[in-house]
Amino acid sequence: MKKVSGIIVDPVARRQFPGTLVIDQGHIVDIQPDDAIKGPFILPGFIDSHIHIESSMLTPAAFAKKAITHGTVAVVADPHEIANVLGVAGIDYMIASGRKTPMKFYFGAPSCVPATVFESAGAELTARDVEALLQREDIFFLAEMMNFPGVIGRDSEVMAKLAAAATIGKMVDGHAPGLRGPSLAAYIKAGISTDHESLSLEECAEKLALGMKIQLRQGSSARNLDDLHSLITSHSSQCMLCTDDLKAADLARGHINLLVQKCLHLGHDLFDILQCTCVNPVRHYGLTVGLLQLHDPADFIVVDDLDRMEVRSTWIDGELVNTKGQALFQTTPELPINHFNTARLTAEQLQVPSRGSQIKVIEVTDGRIVTGAGRHPVPAGCSLVEADPQADLLKILVHNRYHPAPPAIGFVRGFGLQAGAMASSIAHDSHNIIAVGVSDVDLARAVNLLCESGGGICFVNGNEERTMALPVAGLMGLDDCETMAANCQTIERRVRDNGCPLQTPFMTLSFLALPVIPALKITDRGLFDGERFALTDLFV
């Protein structure tokens, strides 16, 4: 029998009162009011309602050891990054890693592996595969249905996956950037219940009116909370908080606690915030996470101050798992698992012969994964189209990492590099090698460094070569959060030193291969028009 006393912040009754939680066998067996108690504050543990753990470059075990210190007790996680590389074996790897920790991981069945037919992934999950996953007790929902054209057009494979989730009785997450009108109505009618890609209040209002839950996202690359936070007050019963993609350096600083803190400083009521952060995820997904109610699992945090929201301790299933920023559990070492079989590149393979007066250009905006579709004139008489760093025009390529094939080559504006090249084996969602750079020689060397290491991130500038290997599927490393963050920051610093103004250059780069996000992207098959949902020629 354990007892924890403080000001209990009850998110269901929406009241605070001094008292003591009595805990036995992992559950709250009694709640004893006591006016003599003055503090600290006891709140329900925080939940990230939509995240891809792989984007942190940490294994689930390493992620949990840091997130728990920030008061996160559970995450609703879509493992489609590793599934695109390794299929079901990758999903099993994530579940096994998560089980090494007390954190509550709720993994979904990836719905789009590969995300589209316009890219090459390392694996495929058919409708039959997805149904088998959904029947498992360790798979809790159908993860984000990114193929919204397939839903609207009632593609047979897509509809079979949705039907399987409906039959088994598991929720379906959505992914519908900019979707409005009859197309949105058809998408929601197919059984899709959430969206984390909304960019405006007007877009959210339409989705909310049709019964959708909105996940307010504040991640490392995509940050929408400033534009959408008013929904926390106006639609507290229909919103949740999430990070979606969070790099290790940001996780080292904080997690959902920082979103809660930000929302408090924006003037929102604490109980509206806890409704979105704790209550709604539990009720929507049917999570076995406690909400400080009698007989609930004893999942909670203790904080000294509700304004700063600095976590003194974290409890999961009645066990103290963090105190003063130190996780109180150990995990066994992880073993690498990978899928890498590609050919090295030469600089000559990256030449782009001129065959028109204009080229299409991917236009990047810092803090957004939606891109623009611009144009750039090709100088008359040029036999080759080259990068022009003075005009912020850089070459971008995607190289198939699962079997030898020629690279796809395009051009991008917004990275600002004046010298060198950066490359990554994190390229949503198929995770081929993606690279941006000024010179073909540096680009080829950057790609080849990743071929040698089996994946990772790197920066090359002449004789300078900086690499961080990611031996787990080319997505995750084997070190702790602080080590991974420091290594990544060292490489990012060199990228910025050479002119890049982006806050998260590698995470921004990773989304340029994601064809389900408008407007112009690039996959290993070529340039992709997200508005027409089709491959498109580089030249106008």
C-alpha cells in the first residue's frame, strides 16, 4: 500500500482539492480528502495522442527514458516509418522495445505501407496484413490513413483496411491536409475519426462540424498550435494535443508538458487543457491510462507549480518511475535491425541535361511540411541545369535504398546552403536516401557515406565529412536521448554554418519525399505533384 498526498487536480470532475491517493496493486483504491494538505499538485500523466517515435531517432526504450521525466505516461504511436522499411518485423521491434519500459505505448497498424504507389518502400502491408495486425491485442487502432484520394475514390485495398478496423471495433486515424467540402465529407464518412494536419481554424471548423477530432500538433518541424490553440477553449471535447514528429534535442528539453505550459500562458483554462491532453485520448482510443479516478491505474505526475509545469515525479501503474528528472528504471541494450541494399553514386549520375526554358522547384517554408511549387528559368544555352546557391536554388535527390536504381533529381529553394551537401536515410515515408546540396561531387559523397554506414544523417563539404549512423532501420540510433541530440546538433550546426536558415534542416528535408503532403515533393520515382496526385516532369 502506497500513499501520495497533494492538491489533487481531477480532470473529470474539473476540480482541485487537497487529499491523498491510496495505491494498491497499481490502482487507486481510495481518495482521501484532507484540508490540512497544502501541496504539491497531483495531475494525471500526459498523453501524446499522435507520434512517430522513429522521428526522434531514438528507440522506444530510449524515448521513454526521457519522455517519462517530462511527465508523459503514454503515447499513441504510429510505427509506419519502420514498417515502410521492415514491415511487420519492424512493428514487432518497436513493441518489444517499448515493453522494456513502464511507459504505456499504444501502437497502431500502419494503413499506408507504402504511402502511395509513386515511391519504393522496403515492405508492403496489404489489407490482409493490416487485418491480421488489427486482430492483435498489442495493436490498438488503424494508423493515419494518408491515402485520402484512395478513400475518396473507394480504392478496394484502402476500403478493405477501413472495413477491417470497423469490424474489429478499432479507431481509425486520419491525415487530411487541406481537405474540404464533399471530399472531406466522403473521407470522414468512411470511418476516419481524427486529423492532425489542419492548417487553419476554418479548415478545423469544417472537420469538427462533421464529427472529427482535431489533434493540435506542436512538433519539431510542423508547429500549428499558435494558429489553432483557440480550439482548446471553444472545442475542448473534440481536441487532443500531439507532437507527431519530435527530434531528440527537443525531447531533451520537454514533451507534452511544454505544450501544456504554453497553453496555460496563452490563457486557457487548466481543465480544458487537461481535457485535451489526458481525458480525450483515453476516451477516444480506449486507453488503460488513469485519470485520477477511484479504481483507475495509478498514472499521474507531481508538480510544484502549475505555471511552470516542471515535473517533480512520475508514477505509472503505482510505481515511481521518475524523480527530479531521473528515470528510475534500466533497459537492456537494443540490437540493430535494418534493410539496406543500394548502389553507390557518382557525380556524373547527378547531372541534369537541359531540355526546357523553366524547371519546377520545391519551395520550403520553415516550420511547415506543406511546400510550394515554384519555377526557375534555365539560362539560354546551358547544356546542364546546375544548382545556384546565390539564387537559393539547390539540387535535391532521392536514391532508392532497397535495390539499385538511378536517383530521382530535382531542385529546391529554401535551404540556403552556400556550400556542401546534406543527406539522410530518413525520408518519409519510404525512407530512401534524400540529399540536398550545392555540388554534385558533395552530393554523391554524402549519399555514399550513408550507404557505407547503413543509414543515418551526414554533412559533406569537400574534405569535411560528418556522419551520425542510425543502425536501427536507418531511422534510429542506439544511444540515449542526450547523446543522440548532441551528435545531431553537431551536424546541424555545420549545415547552418554553411548558410541554412532552417530550424530543423534534417527533419524538414525528410518531409520533402512525402507525396501525400502538397504541393510539390520528390520520391525515388521522380518529382511529384501533390495537388494532382501524380508524378510530374521536372521541366515546365
